[in-house]
Amino acid sequence: MVMKSGARVRLAADGTVTVETDMTDIGTVSYTITEEQIIAILREQEAGIATAEVCRKHAISSATFYEWKAKYDGLDVSQARKLKALEDENARLKKLLAEAMLNMAVLRDVTAKKW
């Protein structure tokens, strides 16, 4: 996603967020936002700072902020880490299931052929 400021935000499959900004005086800056930082950003907004101000301060779009809020609102850091670990395990198990189903389909095709 490209924001008005020229910053690009990418959400990786592992849940990390990478933000790249083009600043003419220092070049391209890229950093990754961790779950801990996301929760801290959400807490800033809960403390009374306007959402637009929080988004501007951290160079994120309001859409990104609300996605994070939907996912991490009400969680503390340890719960967010557990959530990420469960999501990673779920992705791994889905890959294993897909491979097993593909193997079964190949075996069915091979055994169904008349030689």
C-alpha cells in the first residue's frame, strides 16, 4: 500500500509490517513494526490522542491502524506473541494438509489408470 506521504507499507505473511519512506535528505528508510510496537501505537490512541495524529506520527494509514485495532485490540504483548505463534503453526498445518491432499489425488489418478 502506498500512502500520501510516499511511504509504502507491506504486511508479510508472518505478520511483520515493513514501512518504507522516501526522504530526499536521507534516502530510503525501511523498518519493521513488531507486535509490541503495534500494541503501543494502539495504546496511544486509547490514551486519548486522535487517530489521525497517531497515524501521522507513526507514518501509517488509518486503514492499517484499524486493521491492527481489529486484530490486536485488547491483547497484551504476551497474548500477541501467542497469537502469532498459533497463526504460524496454523499456516504450517494448512501447507501439510494441502500437500497430503495433493499426494492422495496423485495416487488416486495413478491407481485409476488401466495399464
